[in-house]
Amino acid sequence: MKRKNILLYLLLLLPALLMQSCLKDQEDTFDQASSIRLQQYLTDTQKTLTGSKYGWVFEVFPEPNQQYGGYVFTCEFDSLQVRVGSELGDGKFHTSYYKMTNEVGPAITFDTYNPLMHFFSDPSSAQYQAYQGDFEFVVDSIGTDVVKVHGYRTGNTLYMYRLTKPADEYLADVAAFKKQFSDDTYTLFDGSINGVDVSGEIDASNLYADMTTGDIGSEPSFVYTSTGLRFYEPIQVGDATFRELTYDSEKKVYTGTDSKGQAFTLQASYPEWVKKFLEWAGDWTISFHSTSSKTSALVEKDVKLVPLADKSGFEMQGLNPNYSILLRYVRATNVLEIFTQVVGVPLDNGNVVRLTGWDQNAGYVIYTDTQGMMTQWNEKTQSYDWVDNGVWGTYKVTSFILYEFTPDLGTRIGPIGTKYPAYNINNRDRVYWLTSLKKK
């Protein structure tokens, strides 16, 4: 009886086992078909990439929230290698291997080192998380002139556009537009798109726009093109969107076409902050103490502030005849900041000299460039005082030391002392108690 029950159980179980076997065979067939389709998709993608005569413009936005803005790259593919150029590359191109892979989905992987393509993804001792960029890009769709991908790490949606001219020419066009746009500084815009009021200001150096559409505020990131800028994602205006603005330097307007095919024009204008920025340019006297004592004599040096092209700050010339020191301009508060930075050209041994923020009271130095000193108007002296910029917590930057560092900024060798006199300021490797800045 028990055997009959067991036999009956097996007889009942057999159809299920056979069904599982059939299902397994079907799954194998489906898996095989899926694998074939995936391989064909990768083959089609590579055929598209290698089939462009001049290659592709690849607009890359690192970091999951696109906080660094977008950057122009060019990619020229053959069956094994890719030649990469970029607005970051000073006209230099770098060739490396790539592969089409299905490890993370159908993807393009730049799997051998390329100093341009890995710029945002490779960490260093100074930037241990790099810029949270990608080197693996999952292919979302393939078009004749556009390939849509997304970064495997960031999830950012990115686009490759077919080039219609040599890569070096396109990069030169982008550089020329950026210079023209920076020189003009008509970064305010105002008008109407699809019946919606649109206004804002373009931050040309930080690559985002402070924009209002109707009553909605946003700060979309953008990348430069050869004629204007393209936002990371479409901007909603009523029942339409727009993504690109073309700048007309002669007419001082921005133009474009929305998703409904309607052309629009936004009036460009000159922002008030630029006038304030340019007032900093010219001849000044900077002062600091001659020794570590606050009662020591003041040293006064004549310096010239020369505006940077992107209006993000100034070169301060005159403290050392061999190099300039960068001053950062804070637009919101109209102040200048001096901060930790590499100065001059590399040393003969490959190391670099770094002007390093120093809390002389506490005896600590700071290696990041966010902490520093800023200008503060002194009505009594009719000049600017140098004060800590408030970023270092309980510590305060009061002075600066010139240190020797390894090229990657990972190791501090020590103060330059008298080893490299060409880098000293006022014949010393220290700027004690930075005090004031007075217009001449």
C-alpha cells in the first residue's frame, strides 16, 4: 500500500518534473535567443560608432547630480581603439583601447587608461573619489546621428552626436565660442517660450544656469557647443520643452526651437556683477608682516590684479617675479579669496611648490582650496583687510607657507626654505599675517 502511494506520488510528480524539464529547455532557448540579440545589438552599436567619418561628440556630465556641469569630448572609434579629444585636453588627443561588453548590459567600456576619458573617474591622493565620473557607458538606443547611453556608476543620461567635421576643428570651434561668450559676458536672459516667461543667468565658469520658468526656479547644468549651450535635460515650458540655446554675439540674443517646433528668442543683457568684478582689476598694494611676530614691521608689495578670461577670479602679479597667485572672485558677496594652490612651474625633480594656508596661532596648515582668506572692507582705513573666509571650522587661515609636494599632491616634502629661492616671497618661504589690500 505504501509502495502504491509512493508510486502514485511519483506519477503525480512526473508531469511537474517533465514540465520543469520542458521549461528549462525553453528558458535555455530564450536565453540563447536573448544572448544572440544582445550580441547583435553590440555589433550594431560598434558598427555605428566606427562608421562615422569624423567620429562623435560625447557630452559628458560627471557626478550623479551633475554638479560639475558638462564637458565636450570627441571619440573616433576603430574596431579596437578610440582616439579621444576634449576641451580639457589643450589640443592633445590620446588613443586607448575600448571594448563592447555585456557585463553590465550592452555597454561601451573604456577599459584601458586614457588621461582624458578617465579624468573624471580615476581617483588620486588629492581627489580620492575623483569626480565621481564614469568609464563604462550602457547603450540605451542607437540612431544614425545620435547614440544615447547612461553612465554605469552615475546613471546620468548622456549623448554622442555624429561629427560633421574633424574633431580638432569642432573642439577649436567650441573653444572659440567659449572665448567670445566670456568676452561678451551677456549672461542674463529674459523672454518667453511657448507662452511661459523665462529668465535667468548663465554661470559660465560653473556650467549651470540660475533659471526661472513661469514661477518655477531651477539650476540646470549645461555643456558648451560650438554655437551656444545644451542643458543636461530638457527644460519644461508649459506643454513643450527646450534643451539648447544659441547665442548671437552681434544681436545679443539667445535663440532656439522648442519641442513643438516653435522658434523663440530671449534677450541677452550684461549683469551688474560684472561691473563690480572689473572694479577689482588694476594696481594695488598688499601688506603682510615681515616675521612671525604680529608686532614686526609691515611689508608692502605693489601688485596688479589681472582678470581671468572666465571672470572667476584674478591673477595677482608682483609678489614673485616668476609666477602669479590666483585670487578667487565670489560673485554673491563681491569679495576676493586667496587659497591653497600650486604656484609656478614644476621643479627640476618633478615636484611642485604649493602655497598652503596656515593657521599661525594653532600651527596647522590646510591642503584643500576651499579654506583661505578673503577681503573685508575697512571703512576706517579705506582699504580691505584680509580675514579668514570661515570655512575651516575652529581654525583660521592667517598666513601662508610655501611647501614642496610630490606631483600628485599626495606627499608633503617640507617647506622650500632656501632650496628654491626663485619661489620665495620677499626672500622667505612664508607670508606672515597677511594684512591688507589697498587700491593705488
